[in-house]
Amino acid sequence: MATDYDAPRKSDEEMSEDSLEELKSRRNDKTSGQVDEDEVEAAEAFELPGADLSHEELTVRVLPKQADEFTCASCFLVKHRSQLAETRGGRDYCVDCV
């Protein structure tokens, strides 16, 4: 934004008067004090890191590695044999890591 350095500057008194007038006009504005309720509800749904989850139970059934699965030596994820890209030095690597 361009600044006109030749324009007369306002004094501190004039600047404080402007801000008082703005505050008075805002006081009459009825919507200025309203809180957006949707944001408040959304904020309540967030959980902070380190929150106490000791009352939570595991709802996913964990199965051991099946005969048609392997563990990638790079990403350490258990994947289906169809994702096997190659075996190097006795270690299996998935398609994503090769």
C-alpha cells in the first residue's frame, strides 16, 4: 500500500477521538458481542495431546500375522503377500518402500 508522506498527520488527541467514536459505534452494534456457537461446539470435540484416555477401551480386534502376510523390513507394516516387491538378504520389502 502506498503511503503519502506529504499528507498532514493526526495528533494523538485526534487519534484517540477516532478510536472512541469507533468504540461507541461498536457498542450500538448488537452482533459484535455474539459468539459463533458452531466454533465453540467444534472446539469441545477436540482432544488435546496427552489427554487422559485411561477410561477408553480398545474396540479393534487385533489378529496375529497371517500366513499370507509379511512385515516390511523398511516401514515395519504388516502387508499382504501381493504387496511384496523383493527380498534382500532374507528381508522382505513392500512395493511402497522399494
